[in-house]
Amino acid sequence: MPQRNFLQYLTVTAKGLAMGAADVVPGVSGGTIAFISGIYEELIETINNIDLGFFKIWKKEGFTQAWKHYNLSFLVALFSGVFISIISLAKLITWLLDVYPIMVWSFFFGLVIASIVYVAKQINNWRLAVIVALVIASILSYLITIADPVGSPGSTWFLFFAGFIAIIAMILPGISGAFILLLLGAYTTVIGIVTQLTEGITTFNSSLFLGAFGKLLIFALGAIIGLKVFSKALNWMFKHHKNLILAVLTGFMVGALNKIWPWKEVLQYRMNHVGEQIPFIERSILPQNYESNPQILYAIIFAVIGFLTIFLLERIAVNKVTVKNESE
């Protein structure tokens, strides 16, 4: 695993901030950000390598050596960024989606379009199996976007299960963990827990903080176990069937475009954690059928901005690789 200096670890934390911001929004994947920013395979491999051998190395060679061997500074830097981002942006993203829905969804629509192009470009052998995998993944992803969400979780085991499933989606480019939570009916619950945790910290309300922290701990435990279990399969796929897995990820992103289409018609509402009526079941419609101002010009502008965001990230990543190869 690469050794980094302090500034490089700050860069990893910044990438974690971007991943966390993406994971707050249904339809956008933190895994895509990790893939675009060039840390995806290191993330999967690092998680996959973690085992009880850590304690064996700690005993023989010391804690510092064990820490370096398992690349834990990378994980701490990355997930610190993810955690900070989710805590700080949960309210902001929710507010933006409420006040400027078309512009926000258009931005993410452009972002995902660019992500599809980027990930598909990594496929270097378009054989029949790869094309079939892409088509099947696209259809499956689309069917998920039109599925009715299940009821809100009301038990501890469901929070654990939601964490287990959502983290798998969060590390997969093209699949949004927040969207999976939405399908499970756990999205508003988890966002509410994060909001309560933040309020508990800012208002020094220990009971509010501890209640939210306990629930978040259960969710996090499910996420950690899901991450460890699934990283092995994903790591193996990337090493042995990279074109196939890239085709599946591309397909998932193609199908997910329906979920983040800016113009929606609300079919059913539900009550959120603060007693407000929010959209529950929606369907995509054409801009001319939108009940309010479709804001087509703004939609196009923000979609282009979203597309260029990924394009610029790709250019930066390519330049870094070029500079590195020249230096070697």
C-alpha cells in the first residue's frame, strides 16, 4: 500500500468529504466518487485485507507496524471525511432538495451521465458477456427505481440490516446507499438519527445525543460487517473479471438515471420524522407535464455543471497518473 505524507492524507480526507456528500443524496454513489478520484481499488483491497492478523503483528512488531501494514491511516483519513460530510451536509442537502429540487437533481443527473461515460471507458473488451451484463444490470437497476418503498423500520434488527445493505451500495460505483435506504423505508429514519446526533452535540443535550448515538452504532455495526463481507467478493471480481464488473456498474448507473430525473409527479406522500408531508412514491414525467415551472434552462445549466465536475475530476486523475509515470 502507498505511504503518504500529511498533505496527501488531507487529500484523502477531502475525497472522503466528497464521498459522504454523494452518499447523502439518493441516486448518487460515494463509490463513484471513490472510483473517479482513483482510490476505489485501494479502498476495497484495504478493507478486504483487514483480519485478526492485526493483533498478531501488533504483538510481534508493535502497534505502529501493524497500523502501517493494514493501511489504517488511509481508512481513518477517508472515513473521517465521509463522517464529517454526512454530519454537516445532511440538513443542507435535504434543504436544497426541498427548495431547489430541479436544479439539484439536474446537477446530479449530469454527474451520473459523466460517471457512466467514465466507467464505461474503462472497459477494454466489449465481448458478448460484458454487453449482456450491462443490459441486465440496467434493467435490474431501473426496476429498483420504480419499486415501491417498504415500510419504515421499527426495530433494532432492521437498522442493522439497513446498514448492512446500504454500505454495500455505498461502495459500489453507480449504486446509491441513500437510495437503497429509501427503498427500505429507512432513509428518513437514518437522516433523522444523524440530525438528532448533530443537534445533541450542538445543544449539549446528552440524552438526545446518546439516544441517536446508540441507534447510529447499530446501523454502523451492520455497515462494518456488510463492508467486510462484500469487499472480499468485490476485490476478487476486480482482480479476475474487471470488464464484467465494470459493465455491471455501468448498467446500474444507466438504470438509476430514472430515479434522479429532475421532473417528477408525486403519486403518494408520507410523514417524515418531524411530522411533515414529503413525497413517498413518484414517477418521472416530461418537463412539459410538470405541474410547476419546469426551469428547463436552469436544469440544462446545472446538468452541464454536474457533467463537467466529473470531467474535471477525471482530467485531474489522468494528470496525476501521467506525472507519476514520468517521475518514475
